[in-house]
Amino acid sequence: MNPIKKRMLINRIILILSSLSALIGISFLFWILSVLIMNGVDAINWNIFTFEGAPPGYEESGLKHALIGQLIIVGVATLIGVPLGILGGTYLSEYGQKSKMAYIIRDISDIMMSAPSIVIGSFVYAIIVIPMGHFSGWAGVIALTIIMIPIILRTTDDMLQLVPSTLREAAFALGAPKYKVITSVVYRGAKVGVLTGILLGIARVAGETAPLLFTSFNDNFLNTDLNEPMASLTVTMYNYATSPYDDWQSLGWAAAFILSMFILGLNIVGRLLIMKRKGR
Amino acid sequence: MATIVDITDEKALEVKNFEFTYNGAQEPSLKNITMPIAKRSITALIGPSGCGKTTLLRSFNRMHDLYAGNRYSGSIEFEGRNILDAKEDLIKLRTNIGMIFQKPTAFPMSIFDNVAYGLRLQGIKNRSELNDRVEKALQDAAIWKEVSSRLKNDANGLSGGQQQRLCIARAIAVEPEVLLFDEPTSALDPISTQGIEKLVIELKERVSIIIVTHNMQQAARVSDYTGFMYMGELIELGVTEELFVTPKERLTEEYITGKFG
Amino acid sequence: MKTNILDKIFENSTRLIAFSILLIVAWIFTVLFQNSLDSMQGFGIDFITGTKWAPNLEKFGALPAIMGSVISTFLAMILAIPLAIGVAIFLSEIAPEKLKSPVGVSIELLAAIPSVIYGMWGLFYFVPIIRDIFGGLGIGMLTAGIVLAIMILPFMAAVTRDAMNTTPDILKESAYALGGTQWDVIKDIVIPYAKAGIIGSMILALGRAIGETMAVTFVMGNVHKISTDITAPATSIPVTLANEFTEADTDLYFSSLFELAFILLIISFSIISISKFYFLRKSRRA
């Protein structure tokens, strides 16, 4: 066979193989998505939002306890993690800049972002659950906060660095002190990017299950006291899905559906924000 | 109507009523271009940026086909056939019509493998033939002396000017009929530029050359024919000395005297 | 004068918080290490080489869990790497412009879906298939490896595509201009150019996979037994932690779990560091 023909044949074969693997990969992923939507839509009804957990077989059982618990744990973790992350990121971008220390902090944060979350759970177990003597909402909050800080810190750092230095110089030239320049000019310039980072950070910790298993643990009833064990959507989903009861499994799918839509929604909004900024 | 000089010599390429439209565009970027390209000579394309000179150059090896939705019409004749034909074998066409880019494009491999790349694509595996042809191409590109002792080294270690000559060696190793130069010195210092210009002039012994340049002096120094393009059209094609000394078109005159551009 | 003080306060509080990241990481290592001491002193190297995990006998050997982590991750990587490269090549070089963006975005969105969902899907939809094909319970190393592969695929494909996309167009065009086919350009230009980035992405995905808990907990079985049959129930470090932290009842049991967590932390920290500091840094410089 002439070499050019041979190359073109090989080319065709590889292109087909690669398209095929893309097809396989994508169809697996859409399989999961469709399973999620079909089971989720089937399982969703009004009871889910109005009733707390109940023993298997009860008509009047829902996910109210888990939804509220999830909101509290993720909400409080966000309230603590976001300001800390933003301030830490501010240090890297505005003060640490290209210093060796700043790079070490960046690198360690990057590693933390990929580190196993169950290890964070074990750590929080040791420092909170053991001294307190029992599982608690706070322990879950702390675990999620530890996961969240490096994410917010790194995106804030990146986004602040994108603010043109001429903007800072212009503000300095007007005689503004540095903290004023940062809080009134730099933050404003990086607003959209930092907001996107926050949304993606929330999306990331909202799906965490492993670090909650033995920190906030679970509760089949509504509890709003962070000093006590607290239900979350993820842990409830895990418990219900691995139970042998059909109605609990169905509640598990409902929880999976609600959680996934929430997380996908945050990701889509984050993307739209980035696109809007790039468009301008 | 454009003023086109009569070329009595043999022609390498003949462009006839050529139009080119980018994907999604309403208006063609190149309009009604008819021009002969003389064989074994250098044709320069000049004109203000956005005039379509690079777009025209990239039509000769159908580089535009890499991106979907671009459309050609008219014809470009090469070796007795219309290369715009849907049945044209692009792989073969591109080995016959080579190209040098604005920036040096050394591949992430050794100096030797860079030059041997096109040869290997053609199925040449014989070690001694590869050695001979790589050496010859490097000598023709006037870079053999500098690299002969480090052929196994990564090509990205060379200087910009050396890399560009390596790219020329890579292009001539496959012995093309035509070479397209797309502003080959725009990323180089004056000394390297001089070297490349000298090399281009030497190469016309063997290949027909079309060179796009934003630099009128460069066109005047190296080319035999010069085409002036403006807003997607070829305004004038003439013998280089004549076009620069006694342009026939008012637009050409305004451009070369610096009234716009 | 007043603004000067405020300036200092602001600067120092940001510095304190940024440095506390290092402190937290150091604290995590210390706490896990200290809590592992009982087990380390009690079992020494036997903890890592021991195959018997019997809480009721106060005997803890972690080899089944360690092997489980290694084998399930290995299986996942073998399955995911070719698929991820295929998807990445498709997205960066082959797909028509109209498909690139929607397919690429859906892959990225799928990477954002929490791993617990993948685990649940695996339990309800994949375990029955494995059971039908291989018999047995359908849970175990093979199932875990496959579910893990599918979970890691979107992330791996997306980062590999990003690495491939760093290849300058002009370099690819140069190879086309010499008469290369798409495959010639992919194998000779894109892959060599993006090599460090691609390998770094794969290793980063490995680092994530080895510590992944929820995608495998559903389908592993948590059985501390080394088996030559990859379709038999097994366990891994994260699976053991997820299942047993709430069950542990003695100090030695807790300490053994902490030692497992400590080992996992060291393994994943090292893998991620290699990826970040060696390969991804190199690719950024290029």
C-alpha cells in the first residue's frame, strides 16, 4: 500500500476509535444523568418538603430534616469560609504577591483542594467530636469550612491578580491607603470573578458526603441545634439508598435529584457570570 | 479593473476569478482575484493589514480547509488541475506546496526529526536516505554548519532565526514545487532577517516562491514580481522594480508613497 | 496616622489567615499522627503488612484495605485513561465546532456532580449488571474500579483536553502544511507538546481517585479480605474509614482507623504533589 494511503487509513481508524470512545464516555455519563432525573422526578412530591424522616413504610415521611440540616451546615460553612478565604486570597494577591511564602501557600492550598475529604473528616472527628463526646452539626460545619477555604482563597487570589495594576496605581495616586485601594477598587474590579469562585466553592462542598459521615452524622428528625448531630442531604441519601426499603430508596433518589440540580444550577450560574464578563 | 503584468514565462500557479469567504461571513474576504504566479521566481504580496494577502496565501495550500465552513470559488490551477476541486488530495497538495509561518514553528522533537518529519510522512524509512536528505536540506537552508554537531538536540533550543531556517529546511526537504512564506521575518531581529532574505533568493533556483510581507522594502529587496492588494482585491501585479518606481494604479502609488497603510 | 494603623491591621489579618492554611495542614498531619500512635506502637510495620482485620480480637492489619485502594484505583485508571484521551482528542481536535462547546460543557458539568451520586448509580444500576455477568453479589473491586473510572472520567477528560488545547494552532498548521493527517498532527505534535500537562492531569486524577470515598463505598462491600477474584467483595482505605468510624468502640480500633487516614493522607498528598510540582509546573513553563 502506498504510504500516503496507509496514513490516511490509519487516520480514519483512529478518528473513528476516538469518536467512539467519546461516544462511550458521554453515553455513560448521560445514562447516569437520565437515571438521576427519572428516579428523581418520580420520587419528588410535596411531602418531601413538609415531612421529616419516618420509619420505613410510613406514608408521611419526607426530607425536610435533611434539607434544612443541609442548608444550615453548608450555609454556616459558607459564612465562615468565604470571608476567611477572601481575606487569605487578598494577602496572596496584594501583599504576598511573588514572594516565596505566597507560592508555598498557593501550592499547599492547591494540594488541599484535591486531598481526600474523608481525611478531613477524620481530623475533625479527632479535634471536635472526641472532645465534645458526641457528633454535632458544628463538626460538619468545620469539616466543610476546611474544604472550602483553599478553594475560595485560590480563586480570590487569581481573580484579584486579573485586576489591572494601573487601576491600583490610579487609586494610590489619589492618596488612598492600601486597605482602601483593596477594599474599594480591587474588590470592585474582581467582583464577578470572586462571586463565581464563591458559587463554585459552595457547589463543591454541598456535594461532600464523606467528611460529614462521622462529624455531623445524621438525625432522622428535624434538628436546628448545631451542638447536636444534624441531618444532611448527602448522608441521608447514603443511608436511605443503602437501606433495603423501597420507600427509603425512593427518598434517597429524591435527595440525589434535588442536590444535583442545586449543584448543577450553581455551576451554570457561575459559568454564565464568567461568560458575561468575558463578553464585555 | 486590476492591472496585471503579462508573464510570458512558465507559470507555477494561475489564479482565476478566485473568491474566498470565511465561515459565517456574508461578504467574501477575497474578491475576483486573477493572477499568474511565475515559475522559479519570487512573487511578493503587499498591502495594508486586513487586505487579504495572508488569506490568499493560505488558499494555495488550502489551509482554510482545517476550519469548517470556509468557502472558495473560481479556480487555482497547479500542474494542470484546479486545486480547489473537491477531489483534490490535500495531503499530496501540501507536500507539493510548502509553507513557512510568521513565527518559527519548531516541533517538539529533535533537530533531525524536525527536518525528517515530512520525509517520514512520505514513507521514507531508509536511514541513510533520511540522513542524506536531512543533511542536504539543512545545507540548502544554510544552517548545517550550526547544527551538524547537535542534530539530536531539542529544536526548541535554537535561536529564533535558526528555528526559522530549520523550518525552511523542513519545508524544502520534501522538495516542494512551491513555497509559501507568510511574513517569515516578522518575529526576527534584523540580522536574522537578512539571513532569511538571502536564503529566499537562493531558493528560487529550485522552487517558486510566494511571500507575504508587511514590509515594502523587503518586497523590493527579494521579489521579482509584486502584487498589491487592497480590501480583498488584487489592485496591481507588476515586475517589482516597475511597480515600486512607476506604479500604474493610483491606489498602489498612494500605498507605496506612504499616504495610507 | 489612623489610616496607617488600619492599614497595618488589614494587612496583618489577611496575612494571619493566609498563613493559617499552612497551620491547618500541619495540624491535620500532627493530629492524625498522634492519634495513630497507639496503633503504630502496637503493630509497627505489621499494620501495613498484616492481612487480618479483626476488631473483636483487637487485631488490625491494613493490607487488604491498602491493596483494595491500590487495585481499585489501578483498575479505574486503566479503564479511564484511554477513554479520557479519546474524549479529549475528540473535543480538542476532531469534533466539529458546533459540538465542541456543548459536549465540552456537559463533560465539565458532569465532573461537578457529587461522587455520592455516582456511587448510588453504581449500586442500583451497575451492580446488577456485574452480578448477571460474573455471578456472586456484584459488589467488589471490579465494580468499584468501573464506577470510579466513570466518576473520574469527566475530570480527566476535561483537564486532558485543556492540556491539549495549549498546543499553538500555528504549530499544528505547520504539520498540516507538510502533509500530515489529523492523527499525524495529534501523535507527533499535540501529544508531545502537551505531554507534561497530560501526564500531570492523569496523575492528579489518580490522586483524587485514590482518596475517593463515596463513589466506591456503595459498591465495594467493606470485606477485609485479599482475594484473587476481583469480583468478590473487598475494601479500601476510604471505604473502611466511611464504614467503621461510627462503629469503632476501643481506643486501639480508633487509633488503627486514624493510622489508615494518615496513610491515605500521605499517599494522596505525595501523588498530588508530584503531579502539581513536577508535571503541571513543567507544562506551565513550556
